[in-house]
Amino acid sequence: ATPMSIISGVGRAAESGVLVRDADALQRASTLDTLVFDKTGTLTEGKPQVVAVETTGGIDAAEAVRLAAALEQGSSHPLARAILEKADTALPQVNNFRTLRGLGVSGEVDGRTLLLGNQALLAENGIDTGALDAQLQAHAAQGATPVLLAVDGQIAALFAVRDPLRADSVSALQRLHRAGYRLVMLTGDNAVTAQAIAREAGIDEVIAGVLPDGKADAIIKLQGQARQVAMIGDGINDAPALAQADVGIAMGGGSDVAIETAAITLMRHSLMGVADALAISKATLRNMK
Ligand code: ADP
Ligand code: MG
């Protein structure tokens, strides 16, 4: 095991757009068997768009968009951008705005109490979503994320938001599959949407509905099954999982916190970089034996 060959491995990685923090990281990368991917912004483009607005009839679609967009002005979540893009009118003022991490947002507009977010958020507030359940299931089965709006404690509207897979995600994952890795998706999104996207992507296992604080725990669980785990992510909320994994890999263009935490950073925003990084680590360590 010569330090020189490791150094040249780190150099080769850099040439293909993969920044490796230190020799140890390259060594650990050569013995991985399980790759865990964040969904939003890692497998997907991270530029979600509203593809449908369904309402219960209590309010019309334009009013639903106006209220939801007003709330999302206070949020930096990718879903917030999608809903804001849909609004083309002046937005009303929001009082008592709150971000509910991993669930959604809440606030008051025109004296009405609004909740906007996932099924867990509405369930937590005892709101019956039955009036829109059929539409919710149908959109989720197509891989869209359902964002629900409740007005004064009643379900009022559903936004179906689609975030397509990155163009080369499927081929990169196929390459990783052929190399023998088990592929896992880790997401705060709901299980039905996550399964639909996982099927399209060729992912083996889905861990869905994970709150931001639960991502690192999910990695610990996999490690407890004697797996050598890499986490691949782009967001601030991925940082604890990137730190916990045997190797953390940050997507280029992701949050600074993710990049600072990760042992490996991809300069390109493409999963092909993951396949390149792991192939180089294996080739480097093989040469040393
Ligand atoms: P992820 O990045 O994997 O989607 P998050 O923990 O950021 O995970 O969010 C989990 C879920 O919480 C989202 O899929 C969405 O349903 C809901 N959510 C979070 N923030 C918002 C928001 N600002 N507006 C609407 N829904 C939200
Ligand atoms: Mg992400």
C-alpha cells in the first residue's frame, strides 16, 4: 500500500471532476456496498413544477394558488418556488408565518388560518383529506408530490408537483447497479411518490417520509445491517447523513454545508460523477494490493 498510488488516485479523480478530501476517503470509497441517494436535487433536477391544481369546490384554483403562494413567500423549500411560479397576481400579507420542518408551512391570510404541506401535516392537525384522497393517490402514483392546502381546518386544494429525474440519473444508476451496489433512496417525501420515482430510476429500496433529523438515523440503521454506506446528497438537511455515512458525497452546486461535510464532492451536478469516483477508488486500491 503505497501513499504515492493513493495520491495519484486522488489526482485522477480530480481530473474527472471528483474532489476527494483525503487518502482515507478514497480508501473507504473502495469498500462500499450500499449507496443512499437523497431524492430532491440529487436524483431529480430539484426544479419542481406544479402540474395540476385540484380543489374541493370551497375555493377555486386561482384563489388556492393565491393563498398558497402567499404562504410560500416565507419558505426556501424547492416546493415553495414551484408554487410561487404559478402565481401571477399580487400576493396578500401573511401573519404568524411558520415553517414546519419536513411537513410544510402555516400562517394567516385575510383572517383565515392556512396550512400547506404533506399528508402528515394535515393528519397531525386532525384534518380529513377524504375529499381529495382519490386525486392525491392518482398524482402520487405518477410520481408527483401532493401539496395539500387547508383553510380554517378544512381541506381546500391539492397541488401536484413534479420534479423530473435528472437526464442522466437512470444511466448512472444502471452503471452503479452493474458494478454491484445496492441502491437506496432516502427522502422526506411520501412513500407512494417516492416508490413511483424509484421505479423509474431503478432504485432497489425506498426509505420515505423521513423528517430532516431522521436522515442520519436511517444511515445508522443500514450500517447496523453490516453495510458499508455512502450517502449522496445536495441539501443542508443532508449534512448529518453525509457526516454519518462511511463516505459522504456532495453534489456539485449543492449547499455549502453539504460540500463542507462531505468526504467527496462532485464538481459536475451529475450522478455519473458517483460512478466515476467509485470506479477510480476501486482501481486505485486494487493497484496497491
Ligand atoms: P425532501 O427534500 O426529501 O422533500 P423535506 O424534509 O425538505 O424533504 O420535506 C419533506 C416534505 O415536507 C416535502 O416532500 C413536502 O411534502 C413537505 N414540505 C416541506 N416544506 C414544504 C413547503 N415549504 N411547502 C410545502 N410542503 C413542504
Ligand atoms: Mg435534496
